[in-house]
Amino acid sequence: MRRPKPIALAILCTAAFTAAALASAGPTIAGNSVASTDDASATVAAAASSSSGPASLGASAYETLYSGATLRIDLHHFGTRAEEAFSLDSLREEGPWAGSRSNLVDETNMGVYLARLYDAATNREIFSRGFASLFGEWRTTDEAKAAPRTMHESVLVPMPRGRAYFTISSRDSRNVFREVFHAEIDPNSRQIVRETRCPREGIIDVAVSGQAAERLDILIVGDGYTAAEAEKFRRDAGRFTRILLGFSPFSENRGRINIRALWAASRDHGTDEPRKGVFRDTAAGTSFNTFDIERYLTAPDNRRLRDLASCAPYDRMLILVNTSRYGGAGIHDLWAVAASDNEYSDYVAIHEFGHALAGLGDEYFTSAVSYNEFYPLGVEPWDRNITALVPDGRPKWETKLTPGVPVPTPPDAVKYGAVTGVFEGAGYAAKGLYRPALNCMMFSKGYAPFDAVCRKGIEDVISHHAGAPSR
Ligand SMILES: [Zn+2]
């Protein structure tokens, strides 16, 4: 996996990155048609971690390869259930890179999509991040069978010093990554927008203990708080910070986490509720009833949200919506959304943040979620905490199993209530999918602790962003 496929996908690229531009890259891509990201990716089994030499980047690679700023790559993601493609919207230079400077390659194998950067001079992979998106979720709905849609997305990468290739791969029906987008990036191009559009004065340090590059940086974004409710937002941000940092495994790792809040007054209080005919003009543009699901509270206006957040360093966003209605959402490497004021708000914020931070899947299976084909039969999910026991009848959390526990594990709360096992029923399906514990924050509506597999998933992501724990 040394270099991206140069030309074949040019049809998906926009005018700024035509085949001619790629061809002008000259010797660095000449004659490389044998090496293809697709082929290399296809060898990456769904639940295995990808490893192809990026570890050889070395500790000083960041300073050599990157300017220190953040490059926001804005994209249009469009298609149907059957087909999808990306096109470039814009490139924007933002503030200092908040991600790790030593862990530049994402080896977690999480996410529906995988973005990669390759150095044009050496064809080496120099950065990657797995992510998921609202469009990716929409593709699993019935609506996606009928007609195409377009949604706006952003991928944040460190700003390269030299020319680079940017690629996106999408998982196929077997969960293997296949390249679907390719663009060349010239960091000196005047096409890169360098203005700022964000309320710098709105950034509030709630729990900041170190440099962004050495912490997991969480940004709490308030939505639906009017100018008169500034103090309420401060209180809510403080409350959710205490809740998150008080819950394991965040509590043991609080010294490795920065939390900031972003204050931006909304013109209207609350959020959109389309099923009730309610529409509100709010800072981050959140809405209930996404995909016409009653409680699905998301932030579909990506450009507005990203512009708002663009002055703050962040690895993940938690969007607090000023409403007492029940609802929320969480998408890996995108955001968690939670309503601020109902009896389940605290639980929803932690649960959704589990989705957003560590790509954890829902372990429950009784709820009538209107997704379908979220977990195709017989395909091992990429979620750390859900297994189809494919291909060999053993779970991917084999090393975490309580010694002597049967696989699968009978749902006997007396015998197996506290073990790490393999319990049938997960990912909305009562049969064929398995979870690591009888109960977990990702299973029931309440304050059950994260099970051992979820905890390890969260700690791995914290380590990816903050470096290894110094215990
Ligand atoms: Zn969930």
C-alpha cells in the first residue's frame, strides 16, 4: 500500500484535480499502475488492522512533512444504496493541528470510510483516519434505494508541506476498503481558502491540561442557546464535562483529555422538529427527525458546523442541543449529539460519545431502528464490540475473554453477569451478532459501565490522540 492508484478514479475528481494535473506529477507516479490501493486494501480483512509500513514514518516525520496547520478537505458525498462517489468542494486552512504528531496513521480499522494522505515525492502513506458519516448511514435506509442524495462532509488532515495525494476508500459488501476518491493537493495553491469564519472569542477552556497534540481534544458545541442563555450554556458544558470525566474509562484518563466549549449564540432557542412543523435558526443547525426517525437528533448542516468549530482545536465534537426532548446521535469520528435537558440526557451524551469517539456499535437488539442492512449477514462488523464470529467462530476480543467462559455464552445473569464473553444479540439483530457482555453502556438505557471491550476501544482512541499513558 505504498501509493494511490493515479488515474483510474480521475472521473470522480473535480476540475481542480483533472487527469492532466495528475499526469503532470511526472516521475513520481509514472509506471506505478501495478501498485493500487484497491489491491492492497483488499488484503485487509474486515476485522484485522491494516499495517503497511507507516510505522516507519519515525518520530520526526511530523515536522518534516507538515506545516503545523490543519487542512480541512470539504467534499460532496453523493449516490444511492447501490453507488456512491465523492467530489471536492473546497480546501480550507484552519488553525494548529490538534491531532497527534506521532500517531499519524490510523491502525484501528474503524469507520465506514478511510481517508489517506500520500507524500507525492516518495509515494509514502503519511496520514490516515477512519471515519463514518451521515451519508453512510443514510445509504442503509430504504430511501437510498429510490433516489440519490448529496451530503456535505469534511475530513481534517495535517497540512502537508509538499504536494500530496488524498484518497478515500469505502467498505464494500464484505467490509473491505476500496478506493472511491482520489485528488492531488498542492499546499501552496491559491485555491486553498485561508480566511477564518469562526467566533474565536467563543472558545471556553473547561478542562484543559496540556497541548492539543498531546491530548484527546473534545469540543462541546452549544446549539439552540440564545444570547440570553449564555450562562445556561456555560453551566450545561460544565455539567457534561463532569459527567463524561466522571465516567470510566474517561475518569481514569482525564489527564489525557482536554475539553473546550464553543459559545455561539443562536437566534432561536431549541432545534428543528420537522414532524411538528417547528424550524429554528440555530448556530450549528441541528435537527430532530433526521431520516424521518422520531428521536434522531443530528447536525446535518456540516459546512455551518465546521465553520463554527474551525477556530478551536478538536479531535471530536459533542453537540449539546438546548431542548428538553429526548434524542441524540453519534457517528464515528464525526460528532455526538445530545439533548441538554431530559432525564436521560447524561446517559445519552455518554452513549453517543461512545459511538463518536471509538466507533462502538449499539449492543442492543430489541429497538425497532429503521435502518436496514446496517450489519449484512455473515460479514464481520468493523465495530470493536460486535462480532458475527466470522470467519472462525471466535470473537475478535478473544484476548479479553474471561478464562473458561463458553463461546457463545448463555445469557445467564447469575453465572455470566460479570464476565467478558460472547452473548448473542447485538447491532439491532437478535440472532447472528454477538456482544461482549450481558450489559453495557452501549446495551441498555441507564448507567451500566462500558464493558471491557468497549473500554479498551475507548482507551485505544485516547492513546491514538494523546500518546501512550504515562503510568
Ligand atoms: Zn446508540
